[in-house]
Amino acid sequence: MRLSASVVTLLGLGAVLAACANEPSITRSEVWHEQRGATVVSVCYNGRGTTREAVETLAAGACPVEAPTVTVIDHSSMLSDCPMTKRNRVTFQCVAQ
């Protein structure tokens, strides 16, 4: 009985950690994005359960005050710095309104 309680606890902890790992997060941008002379923000996200609005809000919050609006300039799901639980990376350019 004690073993099964430990297994259930570990599975529950794993589920909680997996859910937290799927929250969108800021990551570094590719060098070619930064050479454009504009401020860019890249976000890693999981395509399941993550809304476009959540990703855009996170990116806009990372932009400078003078350029609070974001425009998508790149999207990739392979060969990015994103973890396996968040395979998609979208890069935004911060622009003034």
C-alpha cells in the first residue's frame, strides 16, 4: 500500500511539472533577427493549450515601452533553443504604435 501511494505521488508531481513546463517562455533570438536593427523577442510555446494571445502578450511585455506592439517575423519548430515540451518558437519584432 505504501509503494502505491509513492507511485501516485510521483505521477502527480510529474503531471504538475509537465504542466508548468508548457507555459510560454522568452528565449534568445537568432543572430540574423538581431542584425535587423530592431528589438526582437522570441517565445517558446507548446501548440497544445497555448493561445496566440498568451504568446503575444508575453512577447509584448518583454518589448521596450516605446515599442509595445509586436509583429511576427519568424516561426520555427525545428532546430531552435526551445525545450522538447515547447517545440515551437515564434519571433516578434517590437514596433511603436
